[in-house]
Amino acid sequence: MELSEAIQSHAIDFFLANGAEPTVEMQEVIQLVDGNYLGRRFFCGNLQAVWSPATGVLTLINEDAETTEIDLSGQSTAANAA
């Protein structure tokens, strides 16, 4: 599985596990600043997922602004409240 597919897969799994309806469309935004790629942001209702290639971390944000971070290199997973 390519990295972009893995990122999307984690975002979709998170959205579904947090109550998103399977028929609701997920939006994906590619983040650029001054022509430089900063990552991707996914939205589904009040849920968000933010990918940062600089850190290799996918941050999942629920409706209560609680975050879970997934290191997609497989080294660690951490959860905290914002």
C-alpha cells in the first residue's frame, strides 16, 4: 500500500470509528505555502485528520478537540487531549 493510501485509510477508519456515516463524503485538502508541500488535511463532518510529512505523523482530531497521533513509520502511537 502506498503512503498516500495508508494515510487515507487511517483517516477513513478514524472517521467511521467516531460516528461518521459511511455515505458522508470525506474532503481532502493539499496544504501548500509559497509553493512548498506541507501535507494533507482531511475533513468529515466535525472530524479532522492532518498529515505532516515533516514529522511523519497523522494527527486525528475528534469533535471534542481530543487528538490521537499515529506515526506512520510504525514507531509509536500517542493520544492526548488538546
